[in-house]
Amino acid sequence: MPVSISMIALSSQLVVAVADQVPAFDINRSCKLDVAATAGLTLDQSTKSCIDDENKARQQLASQWSSFPASGKATCIPQESIGGTPSYVSLLTCLQMGQWAK
């Protein structure tokens, strides 16, 4: 029993530590995978546009990070791991929707 309590305490501290800063995503990989699944623009145009959007969203997240509640971060950050293509745009949207839902 003491082992499970200490594991819970340790894991809860890890979640808080992760949520203290904007997570690091490999947007180049994510954008290439997303663009490969779409059609229309050339690969270079679509990838560049995706990367630009992701960088803008990351900057916005960085400037607003402390205003988002820990509960929203704890919900939204793990969701970005689903599917293997994390996105700052999607993370920002999730966090903003959590604020609007209040």
C-alpha cells in the first residue's frame, strides 16, 4: 500500500511539472504527416503554411500559458498525443474551449 501512495504522489508531481510550460511538439513531422493526408496545394506550400500556423499558435500559447487552468492543461495536453500528430493549434483551441465552457 505505501508503494502505491508514493507512486500516486510522484506521478501527480510529474503532471504538474509538465503543465508548467508549453509542451514541445515536433511540428515539422506533424505538418508533413498532415499534409500527406490532404490534397490541393503543393507539398512545400502546405507544409510551410502548416508550420507558420503552428509557430503562431505556439507563440500565442506561450504568452497566455499561465492564464489557462491546470485542469484544462491536464485534459488537453494528453489529447494531443492521440494519433501521433500533436498540434499547437489544436492544443490552443482545446484550452480556449475549456475557458469558454465555464
